[in-house]
Amino acid sequence: MSGGAPEDSLDLVLPGAADTRREMMAWLNGLAKERRLSPKTVEAYARDLRQFLTFLTEHLGEPPSVKDVLGLKPLDIRSFLAARRMKAVGSRSLMRQLSALRSFARYLEREGHGTASAFAAIRSPKADRNLPRPLSASSAVAVTNKEARASEDRKPWILARDAAVLSLLYGAGLRISEALGLQRRDAPVNGVDSITVTGKGGKVRSVPVLPAIQRALEEYLHLCPYAIPPEGPLFVGARGGPLSPRIIQLAVEELRGALGLPDSATPHALRHSFATHLLARGGDLRGIQELLGHASLSTTQLYTKVDAARLMDAFNAAHPRARVK
């Protein structure tokens, strides 16, 4: 355990009958020594099981024994999860708690105490999906403008490089890994108006490239002091090697300060902005799915919720009836 406390002292604060406490300690020691989980993970699992056993003590009217734990019905476990929900515990925390309980139940089965089918019968809670947080159109355009960082002590070619990368994220909806994974021969310059991108799972897609992006890339390549071979990375670092994503992340952090943007303004937020602004201008959801390289339409549909939320914010702020209590 992380605090290095003696096992006996920890045993004193554990709920449950004596045999349950004993098996719980053996399970936690196995997690730490045999499975080599981190101290923080073991501590979290211990906390999850303590909360469950404390609930069962009240639920069953007495400290639960190993037999009691194995004799639980799915309804008992659902009651625990519902009680945690009532305390505003989120889905991700509930998923971890259920994982801890299942781990303990499997341990009891391996030790020959019986079967614990109730734990396997419970469906994991669906994880909460946070809505994407796009930038406004004016902010997104400002982020891609190299003049926004003109006061910084940076070489002109580096400012042009960063602007070209950010232009691809907002203007073409690329992930940062996709932009930095492009080779020099992939550059959409000299009249080429599309780019072939390899996304997640090796899925290849073709994305149209706006003239503004082409100009940003041409300026970067014109100013870049390095001779980049066709099979070399399109974007290079200060010493000519592959460009690290962290450099672009730092560039956006600097732009947040210069432009007064929120912490949610990240390189990936530009991709969110690309999708949200297309949808707001009447873009087809299936077409946006293809441009983003989403495997599932449900992922792209999140942007309809973003657009609806922004519409309601505007309504509540502007409509006279929205302010009537």
C-alpha cells in the first residue's frame, strides 16, 4: 500500500465480516505484488471495495461475509450503483468501482469460495461524453494567422510553419498526428487542391484544401532553411528533424495568452471548430463524417449537440422572453 501502513492497522478500518476483511487484504496484496498495479490504483480499488462493503452492511443489516458477497443478486449491486449515483458520482467513477468489485469477485472464485455470477450480470454504466468545445470562427482564424505571434522572438520560418500546421487543423479538420504525419510529397501546393490523409486504424481519406491553406504551406516551404526530401516529414523542427506535437501545443498555449482565449483552446479544438462551423453553415453530416475520418456517424453527431447548445445560449442571451422568470 502507498502509505506503508501495517496490514493489521488497515484491517481495523475495513468493513465487513472477519473472513471478508481477510480476503480483501489478500486481494489487495496480490494486486500490488503479483499484478504490480500502481499504489494509487490499489488505493482506489481499496476505497471502492470499502464503500461497497459499507453499503452492504447497511443494506443487509450486518457486516457481509464472503458467503454474503457471493450470494448477492444483480439487484443488490444495482442498488449500490444507484446509491453512488445519488451522491453525484459520475459514470467513469462508477465504471472503475464496478471493475474493482468484479476483480474482487473473480479473486474469491479463484480461491474456491464459489461463483459470483451477479457481478458479471451487471452492465457497465455508459461513460459520460463531454461535448467538444470549439472556438468561435474569428478566434479560430486568428489562431491560424502567423501575425498573431509576430511579437514573439521566433524565426519567420518557424512562425510560418506553425501557422501552416494550425491552418491544416482548422481548415481541413486534421488531427495533429495526421498533420505531422504528412510527407513532403503530400504537400498540397502548386495548384493541388486536396490532400490524402492516413487516420486512425490506417484509414485513408481525401480532404479538400482551401487556397488559404495552400498559401500558408507554400510560404512555410519557401522560408524553411532545410532541404526536405519527398519521403521526409513535411513539417520539421528547429534542427531539421520531425516536428514534435508538443511544439504545436506550446504555440497554441502562447496564442491563448496573446488572444485572450480559454484553456479549452487547444490544437484539437481547431478540428472541433472545423466540424462545428461546417455544420452551422449547413454542411451535410455524412460529408463531415467523411472529412473527419470518423468510423461511426454517432461520433460526428456530437457536433449537432454542440450546435444546438450554442443556439440555445444565443436564444437565452438575446430573446426577450428568455429573460422572463
